[in-house]
Amino acid sequence: MFIPQDSAVTLTEVSFEWSDGTEVFHDLNATFRTGRTGLIGANGTGKTTLLKLICGALTATSGSIQVTGRVGYLPQNLNLNTESTVAELLGIQQKLHALRAIESGEVHEGYFQTLGDSWDIEARARAVLDSIGLYDIDLDRKVKSLSGGEAMLAALAGLQQDEHEIVLLDEPTNNLDREARQKLYDVITAWRGNLIVVSHDVMLLDLMDDTAELQAGSLTVFGGNYSAYQRYLAQEQSAAEQALRTAEQKVKVEKQQRAEAQIKLARRRRYAQTDFENKRKPKIVMNQRRTEAEVSAGKLRGMHDEKLEAAQLEAKEQAARIRRDLHIRINLPDPQVASRRQLAEFRNSDDSGFVMYGPERLALTGPNAIGKTRLLETLVIPSSAKKGLPYAIRHTDRIGYLPQRLSHLNNEASVFEAIRDATPDTPPEEVRENLARLLFRGDTIHQRIGTLSGGERFRVALARLLLSEPPHQLLVLDEPTNNLDLDSVNQLVDALSTYRGGLIVVSHDDAFLKRLNITTWLTLNADGLHARQPTGPKET
């Protein structure tokens, strides 16, 4: 097998299927070059499965996977509810225990064998933790006491400490606040080994050298970061669409020319038959001409059929180049929110605060565990407000809330029933039309909520929110992009682009917030709320 010299991972005709026969990949061929590669693809295409195949946690049904060194894997969901220590997370617990035993006077040979040449293991571990900003994290600290960001960075430090040649990261920025994300970006930028990173974080994907996309059972590797790949796709799709229009025009021309030829042939046959019936020429001559005409007609028909078939084949090939990415297209009801209509206000314990007017778009930011979700709940559920804490006051009862977890959906209801419940006065035909625009078509509208994928559940929750009657004047979204693939994020942006009410979004994803055209940034930190607006303050 030939493996390129700059290859970190090579897949050769890799197929994989689950024990129930469900096929994930079939004859997958690709090469991940040395350096940093971002792996993208819609939910369910098999990104996590591919990482597990590369690291050996799963075994391919057929084919081979060649790696050029030891592989380390950081899964999407770390187990934080554990009594294990940071040293165990770093993978140095046994060596650290041996070192401390020797330093305390123990002379058992096993300790020396375990430690080997790693006499500086504690100092090196401390240096790695410090290098990623975890200055106050002790090696003996329990993992359960760490935040999600601290645990993820510590686990990443462990992979760095163990000097794996290839490291696989699965959605490493999920649930990280802005500060933790920046630390991760810094680590990735300085990373010297080979990385394959599954993510929907555009800022992280733009730090990659290459971009690999799983789509329709195939893997495409592009030499450039995510933004460069998107520009390439846009140009390639534009060229493909132009080629398809040209090919379709060629099909029309060939069909027209074949029809004209058939008319000419029919006319010739009619003249020949008239001559034969009128016996204008000797019978032997007329029979000879009839035979010649039939041969000529057959050749002419064959020529035009071949040209038409070639044109149709070309059109089919060009059509196959067109990506059929689905987009949400929906006409939302107007919530009738005037520009000076007060929708909500946010108050600090000293009664300073900020008032939100009309169809403003507000981003609520701040570190994890600071209380952003709790603040939103004081707006959505006024009885949850606690004296002395930052809190919110609602000035409209028409508030739609999308929590981080979608547990509020009834798993036993169908998609159609879930939407009809939120829009009881809408005719069934209109409900079906709206569902189609939200990418629920055919029999999928009768599926039970409990059988849907995460992205599909999200679209149901979004549909209930956007199509509610009467329409919400204010939408409140808490970390809406967590665990969404890039296609689903695009669908969310598409849906919100036509919403004409007020919008409050909690998110650490700056690229996503930028696309929403945020007008106000409200930051919550230890000393309260602080508003920042690019244009015209509305603080009180």
C-alpha cells in the first residue's frame, strides 16, 4: 500500500456497519495530511464513529486504516462526575505516586520501574497546565470539582504531556465559555503535532490547515481552513450550476433537432409512398430508393439519438455536482413590535440596569456558572427572581423560550401534533406547508418526537417557537447552537433572519452571534450586568 510521506492517517476502502446491519461507511478512501485538519459534516454522517475507528476504539468492518504514530482521543463528553484526580486525567497518576513514594523514603523496586526516567514528571505536568492557563489547578484536585472548560483543557494537557503523534478532538469547544474557548484556540495555534478536530465552531475550524467533510458517504479533504473551503464550494457550485444550465440547453437543442429530423423523415416517407402508389417510376427503382431511404433514416435517427443521449448524460453528470443542501424558508407572522416598545429590562442589585426596546437583538454573555440561565429564568418565570441578584422584568407576556435542553417536548407526540398544539387555529394544510419549509416533508411529519435525531428535535422546538399563535414578541434562546452541526446552525440563522420581534441569545459562539446582527451586548460577571451597544445607549 502506498502512503504519502506527509500523511498522518490513511483510509483505504474503509467500511463500517453496526451490529444491527446499519451501514455508516462504504469503501471510504482518504488521506489526512500532517498538521491540523477540521472534520465537518451533518449530524449522523459518522464523524465521531470515524474518530473512534482511527483511534482503535472501533474496528472497521473491512478496509484498512494506517496511522503514523500513537493516537490520543478526547471524546465529546468527558465524565466530570468522578472521584478521579487531575493527575489521572493527565495520565500520570501512577508515575506521580511512585515519585512521591520514593521521595518519602520508599525503596521498592516497582516504584523505580514505574517512574523510569520521568523524575521531572510533576514539574513537566505543572508546566503543561500552566501553559494552557490552568495555574491554580492542583494535580490532586478531584475532576468533579472542575468546570467543563477546566476539565477539557486538563484532558488536552494530558494528551500534550503524553506526546501523542496524532490527537483526535471531538467537539472540544462544546459548553466552553468565551475565556476557555480562547485558551483552547491558543493551545491549538501552538500545537506542534497532528490534530483531527470535529467541530461546528467556525473560529476553531479557521485555525486548521485542512478541512475534511463527510457527506453522502464520502470524505472530501480540502487544503485550507473552513472559510477557504466555503469560498471554494461557492465557486465550484457556481461553476457547476452554469455547466448544468449549458448541458440542459444542449439537451433542448438536441431534442429539437431530433424532432425536426423526424418530421423530414416522415415527409420523405410520405413522398416515397405517393410515388409508389402512383407508379411514377419502375418498381425496381422505387424499391431500391425505399431501401436506401430506410437505411438513411435509420442512420439519421441513430445519430440524433446518440447526440441526445450524450447530452442527457452530460446534464445528469453536471446535476450530480450540485449540492442539494436544504435551507429553511418560512414566512413568519409579524409580532407587531414597535421600535419604542419596551419588551424587557435587566436590573442589578443596586437597581442599575438596561431596558430592551422593540425588535432589538441582544446577546447575553459571561463565563460559565455565572448565572446567565438563572437570569433568563427570572424573565421567563417571574416567580423565580431572587432578591439581591441580577434579575429581569418582563414587559410582554408573549415570550418564547428555547432552553438548552429540549426536554420540554412530548416524546410521544408526532411532529405534526407538536406543531399543531402550538398553532391550534392554523388550518392543517398551512401547518403542513410550514413544516415542509422547516424541512419536515412527507411521512416525517407523523414521526414520534422520541424517534427524532437531535437536529430534528431542535427544528421541532424552533418551529413551535416561531409559529406560535399569537406570535411571540420576544424570543429567548439559551445556548441554541450547542451540539448542532453547521447545517443546523445555518438553518437556525435562516429561520431567525425573517423574525421581526425582539431576540435574546445566550451564546459563546461569536461567529454565530455576528451572523444574527446583534445590536446590544449584555455581559454578566461577578459585579453584575454591563451593557454595550454599537449605536445609541439605552441604559437606565
